[in-house]
Amino acid sequence: MNFFLTIVLDGLIQASWLFVVALGLTLVFGVLKILNIAHGSFYALGAYIAASAVTLAAAHSLPPAAGFVAMLLSVALIAAAIGILLERGLLKMFYGRDEVVLLLVTYAVFLILEDVTKLIWGVNPIYATQPYELFGNLQFAGLYYVGYDLVLIPISAAIGFLVWFGLNRTITGKIVLAVIHNEEMSVSMGVRVNRVYAAAFAFGVLLAALGGALTAPKISMQPGLSSDVIILSFAIVVIGGLGSVEGAAVGAILVGLARAASVHLMPQAELFVIYLIMAAVLMFRPEGLFKRETRDGSDETGPPPPCHARIGGSRDVVWPRASNVDAVACDHRRL
């Protein structure tokens, strides 16, 4: 029983921070249709910034709680600013080009950020363990866990819920969903798509950096930190379905449990198990475990129902409607 509980808890701890990182990746793809190779570098950048903030707080004899808050705030502000600068200053110049071009651009950003982190923080391991002691140690069912590890689970769940709520229950989120499902219709209804692109990319970068900040107290920051993370993040979003918040959550749990089980039972097959799950999902559901559906039950590839609206208060017009766009495009009063 304890052995099974250990695997479950270890898997959920792994899944917690992986979910936050993969959530940013799937959001960027959903809005901008970009497979962001540099996403792992933003994770590493967040970890390094968090380590610097924690070190600075410790140098001023601040308590661990202050260091924890400082690292989250500093990472959020810097990551959001970097995301906006990259999207406005670089990525927007390549919109409309072939997807391979954008893929190569993000790969170039990945290489640049790898060298930037080496230039700023060096190549020696960096530690930021002060917040790791914040929640003490916990014991239950004969198992001992560091409280910080277990706290990551509700923190990631709260982040996932807030993102889901923001996308599905707010006007701003409905506008983002409208851009995801039908960019042309959104533009015709007056949505400033460029602003949505910039905000979505900045928020995706913020989530990746936040995942790095949350894991910084429990790992050592060193070159190559981003490579493993981007592989796992891609596996999660492929398993769950690109652009799906629910899919990112389920994919992270599957990957986390698979890694934990393989570490305890067969350590040499840790990565193989993840690829095996991904291959099995792709064989039976190439679109991933989750995909969005319209209210009439058809998927995005099917013919959507028409959207009726009154233009100029005089006559009705009808145009094709993509799934979930009705929340914004049909209810034009919200725009």
C-alpha cells in the first residue's frame, strides 16, 4: 500500500510543475499556432531568475516566505516583459509564413537563450533552497515528504483552474477562444488579434517561467536544464491534445505517474514509457485525448452551424461559424 501511495504522490508532484509548463505551451499553440521550441528555455530562465531572487532575499536576511514571494513576482514581471518583446519584436514579422519558418525561429531563440543564461549565470550549478524549507516536513501513512513538494500540487491545480475559468467564463477568454477557432471572423467583428497574440504569447512565457520558478528550490540550475523539459512538455500536449487545458492536465498526470512508476520499478525505461504512452495515444486518437466540440456535438473539422446577426439594425445576415465563436462573434454586444 505504501509503495503504491509513493508512486501516486511522486507522480502527482512531477505532474504538478509539468502541467504548469505544458499549459503555457498548449496555450501558445492554440492561439498563435506555433510549436514553440524555445518554451523550455523560458522554463530555465524562470528557474535562474527565481534563484537570483531567492539569493538576493537571503543576502538581506529576509525570511523564506519573503524569498518565495520575491521569486514569483520577479519571474512573473520579467517573463511577461520578455514574452511581449519577443512576440512584438520578432515573431510578428514571420506571421503568415510557413510553419517550418516559425519553428526555426523559435529554435533560434532557444539557442540564443541557452547562451544568454550561460553568460549571465555561468555554467556552474546554482541552488536556491531557502523556500524549500518554508512548509517543513510532513509524515503520513509511514511516508516522509517535504511540504514544499506536496504544496506544488494544489498550487498547480489552482493555476490550471484560473486559466480554465479565464478562458471559458470571462469575456476576455471568450475573445481568445474566438481567435483560436476563427481568426478571420474575430477580425471582422473588431477583435484586435495582434493584441491577443501578444498577450497569449506573454502569458505562455509567464507560465513556463513560473513552472521553472516553482521547481527552482528543489533542483540545481545548470546548462541543459531546458532540453528535458521541452521534450516532456511536447509529450504532454501531444497526449492531451494541442490547445486543450483539460488535455494538458490529463497528459501531465499520465506522464508524471508513468515517470514515477518507471523510476521505482524500472529506472532504465523512464523515457521509453513516456514515448510508449504517446505512441499509443497517437495510434488510436491522433488528435490527442481531448478536442473541442461544438454545441451540436460535432468536432472542429465538421461543418459548423451558421451564425445570425443583425447589421446596422436593418437586416439579418448569415455567415459560417466556427465552434465556440458564438460566445463572441454572435453576441457582438460583448465586443
